[in-house]
Amino acid sequence: MNLKERAKKLKTDIPAVFIAMKKKETPVIAKIIAGLTVIYALSPIDLIPDFIPVLGYLDDIIILPALITLALRLIPPDVFVVCRKEAEEIWTAGKPKKWYYALPIIAVWMLIAFLIVKAIWL
């Protein structure tokens, strides 16, 4: 599987992992890992900032696929097949309309930035 195929698969796997979080058949540990995966994928801040040459993109290339792989191993295969089909239907109809799922993540990062700025100014 080449890099382009993997990127396309990742495009449907991230929403599928999010969908799997809502399924009652998904184990709790898988839901936790899936939640971390979705938060990391939607987060505007990376562990290593992207402006650092090479290393900035390494965390996106390594950490996100590793989290997805871990979540996939913990989600029962029959549940994930259904979730992947739902995710593919979302992407074939265009980009997902539920962009507001990113709002809590953005709010948390804004709160962290506010607290840092407040701590520096005091």
C-alpha cells in the first residue's frame, strides 16, 4: 500500500474511530484511545510544532497512525466494519457537516493559552 492509499484510508479511519466511540459494543479502553485519537487529530496544536523542520511533521506521521492502529486493535472488527462503512458514506457525500465537534477542542486550547498568558502577566 503506497502513501497516497494510506492517507486516503486514514481519511475514513479517523471518522470511523469517532463513530466507534459512540457504539455500546466498543470496549471502554478502546473508547478512551479513540477519544485521544480524535482529540489529537482535531487539535490545532501538535506535540512538536510543525514549523520545526522534519521533526514537526514526524509526530503527525508517526503518532496519529499509531493511535489509530491501537484504537483499531481494541475495537471489535465487526463493529469497526460497520463504522468504516458509515464513515465512507459521510465522505462520499462530501466533507462532514458536523464541524462543531472541533469546538470543544478549540475551546480547551484557548483556555490553556489564556491561562498561560495570564500566568506570564502576573
